[in-house]
Amino acid sequence: MGLYQTYWLLKWQLLSLVLPWNLVSGQMRYSIPEELPLGAFVGNIAADLGLDVEQLPARNFRIVPSPRKQYFSLNLDKGVLVVNQKIDREQICGTVPGCALTFETVIDDPLNVHHIEVEIVDINDNAPLFPKNEFRLEISEVAAPGVRFPLESAYDPDVGTNSLQTYRLARNQYFELEIQSRSGDSKLPILVMERAPDREHQTTLQLLLTAIDGGIPERSGTAQIIIRILDANDNMPTFSQAVYRVRLLENVPVGTPVIKVNATDLDEGSNGEIRYSFGSHASAQVRELFSVDPKTGQIRVKGPLDFEAGAELEISVQAEDQGFLSVPVHCDVLVEVVDVNDNAPEVTVTSLSSSVAEDVPPGTVVALISVTDADIGENGETRCQIPNNLPFKLDSTFRNYYRLLTKGALDRETVSQYGITVTCSDAGLPVLTTNKTIQLKISDVNDNPPRFSQTVYTAYVTENNIIGSSVYSVPASDADVNLNSKLSYSILNTQAGGSPVFGYVSINSDSGVISAERSFDYEDLKKFQIEIQATDAGELPLSTNVSINVVILDQNDNAPAIVSPRPEYGSTAVETLSRSAEPGYLVVKVSAVDADSGQNARLTYQLGQVADRGLFTIAPDTGEIWTIRRVVNADPTKQSLMVVVKDNGVPPLKATMNIILTLEGSDTETLSELTGLSEDLGFPSDISLYLVIALGTISSIFLVILVILAVKVHRSRDVFNRRRYDLDTCCCLGSTHSLNGIQKASVNLQIPPNYVEVFGRDPLSQNCCYEVCSSSDNK
């Protein structure tokens, strides 16, 4: 760093400590010299804005990014503003007197925007510089005193007192220096001849021209003036005006005439023929934008003009005759570029939330938007808006800054993402518009409970199921997403058949599949109800209950059980039949029950092994065994019948019983038959005598009763036929129909082990049923 830069740095730091700046109308202004080193202190921005340094990182204190170079940065640890890039005032602002860099800072929680302006103070870091090191002039020896020779100005990019202030010409006897002030602060050195040199005495003169600025310390630049003394053309061209002024719209087409300059020369011939061109100090920008006709002096637009690049342009035009020893003369054309509305607003989203929860209250800040327009006046005034049908609004809080706020309730299940188009227009003619679309996602909150498709479900399960098999599935849905829609299922604590329902079924907490915990028995439990609860995994979980009626379906898993007549020897029952029985005589009624229901309990009776099928028949529905014909003497005394009882299930189940019928015609025959039966059945010999005596006595009494009954049966067969329906319904089973066409027994017939069904031999006894309970001694 040079001595001069060190001086300015110390001076600026002292002023920063003594003269603090204050926040005015939401703005902060600092002043620093140019060419400060990187990291140099600019200002204690945290203290000036009243911010807590420790909270700066948490509140995301930052400089709003822009497409321009970032010359400053924030030191969040100290809360100060420091230099981030080399600052060259001449490169940033050129020769404009006032130079300032502006930017905005943003801090969250709450959201605040501050406008920062940093004035760049010029230091004398540039010496005046002539466009060339030598100026060559040719002067006729006959030139009259007072002839003026304008020289090219030196250029100093510094401003104010640091810019070019004066010129100094080395002492000589022929020329003096006159300084002419031009537009702005520029100064034109003019060489004025006091007396003509004598060419014969001196053909060449060398003079030193020095350009001096007003800095401390001052800087200077020099150029040699080499004058060749000749004898030639003694009249120079003269412009009609020293300065021409013209106004041009910035959108004029290429080729548009600007102005025609005019110069005259009193000489004749080639000495009076004038040619026009750009002056030697015309800038490169001017040469790119304009052209000069060398013969007519007509200036035309050569390139596109841009008000934002330069509002005023200076064109230096020189006129020179074609005579010997011609001397060019100069004029200036000042072009004022008039702004037109040729720049659309620029929309920048400086801060944007990645997502917004659907339950945020109205007025929540979603994004911060800045709008700039390079035009000026009405052409640079902007206004922004968004569609009215969105639950958002724009709020203008600071110059060209807008906040995007929520204005209504959000519902992610209805709209999960918004494309918000911000339309910004200027006030120029024609109106220019820029659209900026902001994509905003709505994040989910747990505001929807799980839902089932029904309030009550019915599940049908066949009995004898496999333990662990699936019974039913009750998937629920949740309109939320992620964890808020992840469901878990559980069974509420209810009773089934007097026991906790957990002993009957279980549920997969993830899939909602209900499984059996036991093998169901229709005969024990026909239906039960369970309560299922679906709960989501949200931070505040929501749940919904549903009822499931589990209906057990019957399966043919019970074989018929013959309850009458009761067997006396194993599965064999003993009955007697009088030989005097007429055809159609009811021998015995076989009764059976089936614990199943429906078709599985519908029983069919049939005879299996029978010695004489022409003597007996059985009613397939009632199990009544009847005689077909009269008993004759040739029929064997002992008849063996096998009765088969089948249900109507698939596959059918059956039960069998052997019935031994003894045909009785006399006591002797009965006694002998029973004696033979006892011998066949293998009774012990020591009780045979007692048994024969007992049977003989009983047979005598029973024979008398049989004779009486036979007579009554014969007389009242018609009565018997009329009351047969009553006899059939004595032990019939009623049935009902379930909801699904499944037949079930309306009465669960429970047969006690000491149940005996007895039919009398007289006609009246054949249509009555008796339930006799024997004593415990006869069990």
C-alpha cells in the first residue's frame, strides 16, 4: 500500500470513530476511501442497526445477493461490515462526482430489510496522463502573433481536487499557455504564439507541457511539444460553433442523422478543402456509436445507444484543410441520450421458504421479492401483483421490496404445491412486464384421521380352521402423507363368548390382516364381534374404530348319534315282536341326533344287513321300522336288523345300530330264545339260573300285555294312521335360515345319557313320547 493510501486509511478510521453514522428511514450510510485492503473495516453494522451479535448466525443475517460484484461481506462473529473485493472508484463510477455502492441486508425472525449505502471517497491514486507523449506541430514562419494551437487534453480519472487542475508550459520566448475550461471540469491546453520564430534561425522548437492535479501530494504528467517551423498555409478552418448540443432517444435506429457540423476556411484550393474526422481524444465508446462523414461533417448513429450505459456523450470533431502545413481545429458535440422504456423489471426472489405447513396462520411470510428497473422516472416505477384466486397476497414493505404472505387457509390434501406467478410491470409506455413463477410446496400436518370404507364389516369363517390362518383384512386409508399416513392396527379389549377376544383372533399391526388364534367350533360359538382401531403415526396421532362381526360357518364334523332305542349290549338293542303283528305294524322307532346344523344335520335312515328284506322296512325321514307283511311260522324266531343313519353333509357321516327282534308266539319260545341269546352273549354260568327265572316271569307278564295290545292295534289302525303325524313330530328338529342361506338348528337338541324313548304297544301309545330318567343304579 502506498504512502498516500496509508494516509487516507488512517484518516478514514479516525473519522469513523469520531463521527458515527445513524440509521435514517431504514437506511445506513458509510463512507470509505477507495483501494482499501481486503478485510478492511467498513462499519460496525450490528451495533448501528441495534442487533445482537450473538444472534446474527441464528437469524441468518446476510447480504442480499445480486448479479453485480459483491464488494462487501459480513463478519458475523464481530457484527462488522468489511471489504470483500478491491474497490477502484474510477472503475466503478468513472468521472461521476458522487460515487456510492448500495446493497440490502436481510435478517430473519422477524424479517427485516435494511438499505446500505457505502460512499467511495476518491484518493489521488492516478496522475494526469496525455493521450500521447509527443505533440507535433508545424507552424509557418509567417504566422501572425496570437495564433492559437489547441492541444489534446490530459486525462485524470480522479475526481474533485484530485482531478486535473492546471497545465504548466516550460519557459520560452515564442509561446505562452492558455487554459480553456470546457464542459464539466475538463480543461483544454491552448498554445498561443507570442511571436513567430525565425525559421532560418531555428527550424524546430521543443517545449515541455506538464499537467498537474490538485491532490496531496500532487501528481503530474508531461508531454513533449515538438514544433516544426515551416512556411505554408496560413489560414485554419473555423467551426460555426465551438459546442453543438443535440438530444437523441436511446432507441433510435442505426443510421439516424445526429447533426451536421460546419467549418470554413478562407484559403483557396487544397488549402481551403476541409475534411472532418473524430478528434484525437474522442473515446472508443463514441467511435463505436457514431460516424462522421469526412466530406460533409454529417454525424450519424453507428451503434445502439443505451441510456443506462451513458446519459451524455461528448463527440470531439476536428476539421483540417488539405493545404500544406495544415492545422486541425476542433469542436465538441454534446449528445444527450433520452431514456425510453426499453428495460423490463427484473424480479429476484431474495428469500424463499422451501415449504410451508398447511396449518400456518394467515399473514405468514413465505418469500421476499425484490424488483428493479434500469430505466428512470415513470419508466422505472414498478408494481407487482399475483392472481387473486390463490391463498396468498403481496405486501410492499420497502422500496421495491415485496413480501409474499398467506391470506387464507391451506390444505395439502386439496393442493400440495402452488405455482405462484408474480407479475411485475413498469409505468412506462409501452408497459413492460416480467413474470416470475415461485414453486411452493405445502408440507403435511396430521389433520386427517384414518378412514374405513364401511362402518361395520362381516367376516365368515368355517369352523375347524387352521390356527394362524387369515380371517379377514380391514385396510384403512389416510389422506395425509409420510408418517401422518402410516397406520397401525390393534384390537380393542372386548368379550367373545364370555372370554377376552384376544384368545380368539389377533391382528397384524402393519397390514390389518386378522388371524385366528384358535380353531373355531360352530357348536360352541356361532358368532362374535371384535372392535378394530386404526391409528396413524403423526405427532398427535389420530385413530378410528370399526366393528367386525365374525360368523362361524358349520362344517360336517359330527356324525349322527342314535339315542333311541338305547343299546343293551354294546351297540345292539333288543326288541320283541308278536307273531300276530299285522302288516304296517310299528316295530320300533330309531331316533338320532346330529350336533351340526343345516344340511349337515339332515338325517336319513336306512336298513343295512337284514335277513329278510320282505318282512321289514324303515321310513327314511323318521326312522320308524314297520312290518311289510304278516309274520308266519316259517320266519325265524330271532331277526337281526342293522340300521344305518346318515347325514346330508359332504362327505356324509353315518352311525349304525344292530337291533335283534325276537318273534314271540309262547312263553317257552321266548324263554328259549332269551336263554340262547344269553348263552351267545357269554353271560357267566353262575347267574344263568337267576336270569332264566327273571326272564320267565317278565315274559309271562309281557305276553299277556302283548296279546291285549295286538287286539287294540288291529281295531284302531285307522286311528293310528290319523295320528301318525303327531308321532313323527314328537322328536323332529326345527330349522331356520341364517342371513347367508346357511341352515342352522333353531333348537340345540341335547340328549342326556339316561334318556330313553318308550313307545307303547297300544294305538294310543304310538303317538306319544315319554322321557324316562332311570335312577343312578341303572346307569
